[in-house]
Amino acid sequence: MLKFIKHTMETIDGIEIFPIISFVIFFSFFVGLLIWVFRTDKSYINYVENLPLQEEK
């Protein structure tokens, strides 16, 4: 089964760019997420952390 898929993928022109694009998107998302986490104000984190525990008004 893997040989069939590998052979089919090798016959498609320009297919080698898709793994690179997916890696760049994946890496960019998580780097952006890390930047957001480290730059976020701690009071906002505490507010969001306590939201499930607050009673509705």
C-alpha cells in the first residue's frame, strides 16, 4: 500500500513544496503562540483563569 502511495506522489509535479509549506505554517503558528504567551499581561491571564469559577450575575 505504501509503495502505491509513494509511486503516485512521485509522479505529481511540484509535490515536494507541500511538506515545506506545511512545516512553515506549523512552525509559524507555534512561534507566534509562544510570543503571544510571553507578551500577554499577567492580569489578563489571571482573569481568564478565574472565569470558569465566577458565578453569573
